[in-house]
Amino acid sequence: MAKKITLYAMLAAICLVCGYIESLLSLSFIAPGIKLGLSNSIALLLVAKGDFKGAFSVNITRILLSSLLFSTPFSLVFSLSGGIISLICVCLLYKTGKFSIIGISIAGGVIHNIVQLTVAYFLLGNAVLYYLPFLIISGGVSGAVIGFIARLVSSKTDKFLNI
Amino acid sequence: MKKGDIFIIAAVILAVVLSVIFGIGLLGEKGNTVIIKENNEVVYEGSITADKTITLSHNTVVIKKGEVYVRNADCKNQICVNHKPISKKGEVITCLPNKVLAEIR
């Protein structure tokens, strides 16, 4: 148990570093709020290893800590809603066994962005729907990148990362 | 890649096409009215041709020569300040941390 908690804590720390690295290379010139979402590759890695509980704990810890450290309580609503709902979908898709980790990640990225835009819709009104096509495309592309990273890390860490 | 992935990619492409078709009515056309909202309440509504500087509690929005942009914001990310000026129907500039939205209709 202690070993697991330590592992999750370390993974959550990696997530925070990923978030920091990402803030250095801003993609928001394409459309506001577009990000690669590197830290999601950690949650995806845990999903790929079949550890759904771990994926949720690491992701929620990461979201709470990063909004506490780097942003406002208001953006917490966005991150939490997108993060949790997309992770639920990712786990369900993984359980069907019909999709590869990259395909699952693409779906997760798109769902993440659609959920966040839905939250923005309720908070700001229908004008934000203008961004929908951009957000779907960027979610799909970054999802593919994240899925690729997760698959790579998963295969490289097979020997010593046993969950 | 597995077979099921094709469905995911097809669904994503379909979603993009639908959202573009749905949104196409909003794109392209020059707008007439500028609406500025703060905390989901309309704080300014006026013609896009009338040059004006609107000071909100955390942001300054400028309407000039038929274009709208945000000059100042006290938030950290400055996304709205870096956003290019808007002038077409349906375009928006949002400042999520301060719940500000500038929209053209």
C-alpha cells in the first residue's frame, strides 16, 4: 500500500512538471486554451496498465494541486469537469477491449475539450461554440500524441513498473 | 492500431464536419453590434462603428475602427490580450479567469 501511495505521489509530481513545461510552450495562438495536455499521458499510462483507481487518484491530485499552485479556483471547474468525464470515458473504452491506446486517447482528448466547452457554454453563453471545430481538432491531435507517448512509456517501463 | 480505432477517427471527423456546418452561419459576415458581458451580465451593447473604450473591473476593452480587442487584463495568462482583434459576426474574445466575454453580432 505504502509503495503504491509513493508511486502515485511520484507520478502526480511528474504531472505537475509536465504542466510547467507545457506552460513554456504556449499553443493558445491557435484558439484560446489549447494545450497539449502532456500530464494526461500519466493517467493514460495507468489506464493502459489496467489501474483505473490509480489513474483517477493521480489525475484528481494533479488537477487540484496545479490549480492551487498555478491558477484560479474558476479554472478548477474547467479542469475537473474535463479531466474526470474524459477519464471515465477513457476507462469505459479501454474496458471494451476494442480500441488501441492511441484511439482511446484521441477519444479522450476530444471529449475533454467538448466537456470544457460545454462548461464554458453554461458560464458564458452560446458565443463560445465558435471554437468548437478548433477544439475538436486540437483535442484529437493532442490525444494522438499523448496516446503515442503513453504507449511508448508503457512498453519501456513494463519490466519495473508493476501495478 | 486496432479495428475499433477507425470508428473513433470517423466519429471525430464527423464531429468536426458537423461543428463546422453548424458554425458556418456565424463565420465570415461582418458584425454590427458589440456585446460585452461580465459575470454573464451584459455591461455594454453598442455599434461596432462607434469607437469606445470600456473599462471593466479587471479588463479594458477597446472598440476602434470596426474592430474589438482587449487592451488590459489583470489575469495571469493574458490570453484575451494576445487574441487578435475581432470584427466578424459570431467572433468572441473571452477572459475566463475574470468571466468577461466580448462578442460581435
